[in-house]
Amino acid sequence: MSLTKADPEWFVRGAPHVWRPYCQHQSAAPALPVITARGSRLVLADGRELVDGTASWWTAAHGYNHAHIAERVRKQLEVLPHVAFGGLAHEPAYTLAALLCAFAGAPFERVFYTESGSVAVEVALKIALQFHQNHGRARKSILCFEGGYHGDTFATMSLCDPVDGMHRAFESTGVKAVHAPLPLEDGALESTLDKIGDDLACILVEPLLQGAGGMRLHSADVLKRLRKAADERGALLIFDEIATGFHRLGSAFAFHEAGVTPDLLVVGKALTGGTLPLAGTLTSEKVFEAFLGESSERALQHGPTYMGNPLACAAALASLELFGASNHSERVAKLAQSLHRIGQTLSSLPNIQSVRVHGAMLAIDLAPGTAPSSNAFAAHGAFIRPLRLGRSDVVYTVPPLTIEPADLDVLGAALLQTLRHP
Ligand SMILES: *Cc1c(COP(=O)(O)O)cnc(C)c1O
């Protein structure tokens, strides 16, 4: 790891002690030290500014350091930064639960809070398996999809893409996951369902856009078929909208756009506008009622220590207010047009295999091992982190939804310059 004279003292002292995410430390370039961030821009220690094409892993939907969110969090900090959720209640979590259910719409009536998306998916699975137990059925199989990504914890790893995903070494971790291809080829869904038989507990999918597994798109028709299959077999349908939620594809949630309603909805990432960690598992009253009864065994036995943290809930409330304050479907439609234009320019480059845009997401497939490094993009003023999968490299951008046209131009130019001379 090479450190330069311009690096801040904290970075030089701390770098030998930090274990970075998804990082081969032996060969990786040093991380870029960030001093502050505003709008769509990261300000680096050496004075450079980068337009963030990743919105900090899809979270910073309103841009960085948004004054309204900061104000709400600051006020909450003075009143009640944290209190445990076991046996105690507080205003931000209760207000947010009601507003979040209203934001998602029918049939969602309940929210279970967690601090990360992976755990929120685990909670959804736990609810689905116990839902059947509470109905006196021992169902264990989870139908999930190739190209999927649902998190890094043990149960969620088994549900990611089994061949190409980053968790293939942990393919089987005790969860009964059965993978089907997506988009569904003729007969593939039916033959997979026949194999599972009456053991199907739930179907888990990222609706319309599979994110970290390769930025792959599928149609609403696929989701309609999954809804029908779940209904016919008495299984629950779970949509993981951790990435697609909060207007990333235009509508508030992808399931609104698709016109297909799941039984459980998992949210995270942009929930707090990129300010604090918070995720949630939303369910219908039908699912919730299966947990009522005389014994504590019928109840959901789960409760993260920092569940429903008041600061995080205050940030989420402020973020929901921002989503409500302007027409985000229109905003994302405009952003999609600009991304289409960028995509069109890129599609003429010889090394590019395919380009796709949906809402505020642009993805470009390249041959495996050929995507430029983050540093190459940074040299042109943008922060981009390509996905390196087995069958392709994917360069993608999911910028803040509030990105200014001038910053979008920087992003477009950086993509063009870097991919033209890889
Ligand atoms: C990011 C993501 C997760 C995991 O969320 P974490 O907060 O990183 O644990 C799960 N599912 C999808 C679709 C995601 O994009």
C-alpha cells in the first residue's frame, strides 16, 4: 500500500489497522480519504472533488449533507439519541412506522426495524418460515434467483447468485435455497416449483432490477407469474427493495411500477437518505396476525440492540418529507433521459457489450476483467466502483436523485473518457 505525503495523518496512522469491505488488501489501491461531501460531490483530502456515481451504495438519494435531514437529526440528538426498543417507545420510530406504511401503501401495516439490509432480509425469512410453523406446516424451501443479491450474512449469502455471486464459497449455509434463472425461461419456474413441491415457504426477489448481482432487469410479467405461483401454493412473496426502493426506478417502490404486491417488503439503503444505518421489514396484517396467540413461541423472537434508533428514524422521517416535497417520479424520468443519452454515447465504444438504463440506473457490461479501476475514473473526476462478476464486469452508476446537470455531465464525460481508453 503506497501512501503519499498529501495523505492526512489520521489516514496514515489508521490504514494499517482497518480491514476494508470486499477488498484484496495485497493488491488494492489505497482508499480515497474523504474530508466532507455536499450535493453529489465527495471532497477529498488532497482538495479534489469527485462526483459520486454510486451515491454511497444507493443511499444518498437527496445528495450529501442535506440541511433538512441534518437539522432533524441534530434536534433529535438533543432530545433522545437512543433508547432500547424493548418495552419502551419513542416518537420518531412510531411516527415513522405509520408514515412508512402509508408511503408503501396497502397491504403494509407493520414495520420491524433493523440496522442493516442483510438483517432485514433475515428477518423477512424468519417471518416467512415461522408464518408456516404457526399455521402448523413445516415448510423450509426458499425460491430465489440467479443474479440475485440479498446481503452478506449467512442466510442471505445462500440466496445470492450461486455461481457468479461473491458468496459462492458459502453457497450452502443451512438455508434451503433453490435458485431459478431470471428472466424466467419457459417452463423453468414450473419445473423448479415442481421440484420443491409443498415445501415452498416463500419466494424472494429484487423486483424489476437485480442490483449488486449484475444490474440485471426483468419485466413486471415475471413478478406477476411469481405472485400467481405464491398464491397457488400458499407461499409468501417477499420483495427485497433495499436497492430499488425510494424512487430509484421512478415510482416510490418498484412494486408500484410493476403493479404486483408482495406480502413482505424489505427496505434499507436510501431510507435515511444516506445519513444513518436503518432498515425495515414491512408486512401485511395477514402475515402479522399469524404471530398472535397465547404462547410466546408464536411471537417473533428478534430484537437488535439498536433497533429503531431515534436518530436514524429522525433522519428517515426527514428523508420521507423530502420525497413528499417534490415530484420524484418526474425527477427520475428526467434523470433517466439524461442517462439514456450518456448510454447512447457509450454504446458506440468497441469494448462495450451492452448498455441498459432503468430509472436512475445506468449499467454497462464489459468483458470479465476489463473494467477500469476506480482510480481511473477518479482521474476524470468521478467516483465509480465496477462490479467484477464471473461472466462480466459491470460499470454502473446510481447517482443521487438530486444530481445537478453539470455534475451529470462530469459523470458522463468520466465514463466516456475512461471506457474509451481502458
Ligand atoms: C445492499 C443490499 C442488501 C444488503 O443490505 P446491507 O445494508 O448492506 O446489509 C440486501 N439486498 C439488496 C437488494 C441490496 O441492494
